[in-house]
Amino acid sequence: MTMIIPIRPDVSISANQAAIKAAREIADLLREKLNAVIGLATGGTQVAVYRELVRMHKEEGLDFSHATFFNLDEFIGIPPDHPQSFHRYMNEHFFNHVNANRRHVHIPNGMSNQPLAESARYERMIKEAGGIDLQLLGIGRNGHIGFCEPGTFPNSKTHATALTPETRKDAASSFGGLRHVPKSAITMGMATILRSKRIIMLATGKTKAKAVEAMLTGPVTRDCPGSFLQGHPNVSYYFDQSAYARVAIAQSMPTPQP
Ligand code: F6R
């Protein structure tokens, strides 16, 4: 007997292969629907996705000029040109190298002195754009999605949130120490994310194995916001072998007999 999980993940040998498959799914949608609304994520995992999208733009003419982009999140209190801001990340890894129309590129303003109003504005813009056709996601070691940290309600909209100690610790080395890591962020909410017509979840590396296991096989719970994806009808899961390792082991274990 093997354990059955309610989805069919695509498991690649390497992290790079998994990212390339995720990038291809985005490209396929853009070829079908030039003016697609695409939700984007940041983080180490996604660097290879953007590398592939940039390659497809340069070598295959993949056209981003009619698409609209909404990023998931941004730190509160660091300016857009800060080396660790998600604005900067997106420009360096993606927008500076493709033909996206800057007027259609949206990232929450972490420097707004009214984060509540900024969150409401962002949520409204997504709605006015007709909602997100395809949302790219990664997962944090603690199961967060965007910066929907453990405890986030499934009906949450874009909001300002405190970052958990684990999330801040994971960011510490890139910020040159824990004390430099922002304490809060603006993030799309779980409801904002779950309203996307399609979702790509990409997770790679062994540090994500526990979160992937909880997301796919654990209960649907606020303790692991990733688990809310179990209730979404159209998620493509891309993993490398290391991130999927714990699920693979559990699947191959015989079910204990009474
Ligand atoms: C950031 C975001 C986060 C990351 C997650 C994993 O925009 O969406 O949820 O996807 O923290 O980050 P990495 O890929 O750096 O492990």
C-alpha cells in the first residue's frame, strides 16, 4: 500500500530543471494570452525561473510587452533601490532584461507611510486588472507563501504583516545580520493568492523538504499556509528530488497494519 496524495507533482532531478519547467508554463500561457496577468515571487528559488524567462525573451522572442505583473510582496521600510528590496531583485533578475511595460509592473510600496491604505490599493489594482491568471509561488521553510506567515487566515487580502523569527533568520545573511532585516512586510493575502486562476508552486532544495511534506500531505491549517493550496483546483507543483524527498519516502513506506 502506498500513501495517496491528492496532486500530481512534477519532480525533477535538479533544481534548475524544475525551475525551467515552471518558466515554460509561464511562457506557454503568455504565448496563448499575450495580455495575461502574472503574479510573481522573489527568493533564491525563483532566480533560475527568471534566468530561463530572460533566455526565452532573448533567444526565442518571448514577448512580455502586453502582460501585467503583480509581485507578491515587499519589505516595509526599505527603499526600492535597497540591495535586498524585492523591487531591486525583480529589476536585476527580470524586468531590466525583458520588454515588460513598466506601467504594467506592480510591486507593493514598502515605503508607504500608510501600509493599510497601500494594501487596499494593491488589492484593488489586482481586482481592476481582472485578477491573476497565473501566480508563481515558492514556499518558506516555515510553510509561508508570499509573506503569509503561519497563522495567516485563508480569507486574508493584501495586508501588512509581522515577519516571523524564522523568516527573519533566513534573510539575515543577505541583509548582513539579523538586526538589519525588516520586521514587517506587505503581502498579498491567502484569499488574494487563492483567487488566482492558476498557480505554480516551485520548491527546491533539501531545506524545503519538511515544508513540502506539510504542504502536500499535512492537514489544511493556518500553521502551514502552503497547505491551503490543497483546496485550489489548478496548481502545478514543481519540485526537485531533494525538496520532494520526505514525501517520496512516506509514499514508499508500507501503511502500518492494525
Ligand atoms: C517572496 C516569496 C516567499 C519565498 C519563500 C522562499 O516573494 O514569495 O514566499 O518564495 O520565502 O524563498 P527562497 O526561494 O529564497 O527560499
